[in-house]
Amino acid sequence: MLIRDAELPSGARADVRIAGSRIAEVGARLAPLPGAAVLDAGGRALSVGLHDHHFHLMAYTAALESVPCGPPQVDSAAALAQALRDAERRRMSPGDGGWLRGIGYHESAAGDIDRDWLDRIAPDLPLRIQHRSGRMWIFNSCGLRKLGVTEASDHDPLERIAGRMTGRLYDSDEWLRVRLTGDMPSLARASAKLARFGVTGLTDAGLRNGLREFHHFVGERERGKLSQDVLMMGGPELDTAPDVAGIRRGPTKLYLRESTLPAFDAFCNEIQRSRQAGRAVAIHCVTLAELVFATAALQHCGIHAGDRIEHASVAPPDALELLAAQGLTVVTQPNFVFERGDAYLAEVAGEDRPWLYRGRAFIDAGIALGAGTDAPYGDANPWAAMAAAVNRRTCGGRALGPDEALSPDEALALFSTDPLAPGGVSRRITAGAAADLCLLDRNWKQAYEELATVRVDVTIKDGRLIWQR
């Protein structure tokens, strides 16, 4: 394939020849080889394929068959009721064991909804709604019956008040997973959606990823259902997973929760076990206490190449010093500034607001900074995330941490570095590099002016066209 007259990120216009899975040549007025396809870019911007450094592919696949139940799509009790009634009429989730599944709920839409609230809206179909934090599910009575639990049931984790189930289930995904076990879903639709955004690689941040998920991803790649490369985080079960074409074992995912922090020695033992398996660690930290705990444990155990902090949602100056001193990488979610910023301004203590999902401060402190969308808990469009990193505006148009704004090229770099080195050197369009590319619908000047509206016209993975508008 020959891509003719593309604008490179440097601003230069050039032709790009692809041979097999690599870029063979970059130069002016290259002659097409016999039989080669020619793609006329017409001066449009050509980028390396994007890599989302924090994604949940299985959950995103399920979310595509689910009902959005929170902001920005749903912002009131009436809107939520209508969305569920419409979905029940359409039976949106016929492939999910008969369940109607909702995602992304937040109390700002309809308050602390429960089983009784859901029964008034959708009494006849098993219904479960996931909170946008990922830590709570809410079931209607039909759903509770499908799970096989009652008020008199023993040994289940469902919340009860005065002996009656509220329909709420907290922090019990493993219990729920056992009861919902079924065939692994096809990843084809999710992969196609990501290709439309120019995404050619993902780091899957699933805490419970094991060999079953790993082999499913490998199989979907081999069947042509999954076009993106995946670096897979997960638990100790992945220690023995061999890297195969397109699917690699990533860091051990460790999850901290401030309300139930583990014993320090036990957490250090988990880090050391990962070290012995030759794996870095990626530690989930959304509060300052979790961040301080994580950095203390890493300081005690010693830093391993590839160790990273996921989210670093609240990072005041003292925390920046800890991260910089240890040479840790941070993977953040700038899209949350836009998607959740109005709720943060209403709910987060004033003294913490300047330190939310920072950008500029990390870079100025010399901390390697990459980004992921955290989809489906955030919008999967990385261009919208880049726009949020630059604009620092909430969905309601309010400023949140404007001093943390990045330049457009810095925002692009959040999604264009090597999967194993978020925040490192951006990949380049040069001879010998992987032919993972995306052609935008405009030139670079126009793209940087309105990142949120960027559309991708063509996505190429390993020299193969995987999306064309």
C-alpha cells in the first residue's frame, strides 16, 4: 500500500509506503509498486495508531449491549425510567441470558435507587444496573429470583435492611460472575468500534483477568474478530501465559481500596511475588491514602521497570514528589474531567479539587504520563479524552484544574507511546516502524483546534486496513 500526500505530525507532507506489516519508506513523490493499493490522503493528518493504556475490553463488549443509565446520556429519574422502559420494549440484551443490563449509573440521575424503584419501572424482566464506579450492582426482584436468592438465603453478599433485600450488591463481582457464567462473548463489535477511533492497541486493566480471558483474546485474534494488540494485566494466573502474536502478558494488577487497605506486609508480599514472576505491578489508586500506601510499598520493595500507578486521581504536591522520586509512571483518565467534572465540583472537598486528574503538574515534575479512557467506565473515544486534557472543561462548561491543561501535541502523546512505556517517547512514522496508522478527516492544525470533533477516515493495523469511513 502507498499512502500519498499525508501530513505527518511534524507538519511535513510525504508519501508513506507500507510493505507487509511495516513501514518501508517515507518520502516525497514515491512511485507506487505494481499492484499496490494507493490511498490519497490529500494533505490530511496521518497519526500513528492510538494505544489506550487503560481499558476493560470484556466489560466494554458487554456495555455495547447495555443501557446507559447515568450522565451525560441520563440525567434525571424520568430519563432513567424512560431509557429502561424503551430498552425493555426492545429487549436490548437478548444475548445476556435474558437479562436487561444497565451501566454507568450515578446518584445524580435518580438518587439511591433500589429494588423497589426498579420494580416500578421494569417488573417483568430480570434487570441489573451497574454503578459507574464498577463497585455496585442494583437488581430488581425478577433479577434476584433469577440469581436464586431470597430474603431467607444464607451466605450471599446482597445487602439487607431489616431482613429484606434492597437489591444492592457491593464489591462482589466474583460471586456474581459465578452465577452469570456463560460463553465468552465475541469481541468483534468492540474491536470495530475502537478501529473507528484509530485505536490499534489496548492495555486491558482487568483485575481478574486470568488464563481463560487470555486464551479467549488469543482465539479472537486468530479468528480475525479482534484487530487490536492487547497488553493484558491481571492476576497471578497470568504468570505462565506465553506472549503470542498480538496478545502479551502485562503487569500484575493490584487494587487498593481506602476503606479496606490490606496489611502492609501482605501487600508487599504481593509485589514481591510479581517480581519473582518477572512482572511489573500496576496499582489502582483513586484516593490520596491509596496513593501514599502504594508508593510506600513500592519504596519498600524497590521499583521494577514498568511499575505504574493507575488513575492517581488525587495527587497534591507531596504526592508528586513521591512519584517523581521513585520514577513511577502514571496512567490517568483526562476524559473524567469532562464526563464527571460537574459531579466532582459538587462532591469533592474544595481543598482536593486542584489535584484531580492532573496533567501539566505530572509532566513538569518529570513523571511519565500516559492515558487511558477506562472504558466502559469512561467514553472510549480517545480524541474526546485528548480534548479534555487540553480544555479542562466539564460537560457543563465549567473549568476544572485549568492550570493542568496540556498542549494538543502533549495530549496526543498520552495515547501514542509504546504499551510498555506509557509517557515515554512517542512512536513515529518512520521506515521500519510498525504499520499501525490512522488517517484523520482533516489536517493537523484543524485537528488540534477541535480535538473532540476529530474523526478517523482510515485505520491500518499491521499494514492491513481495519477501518475505512
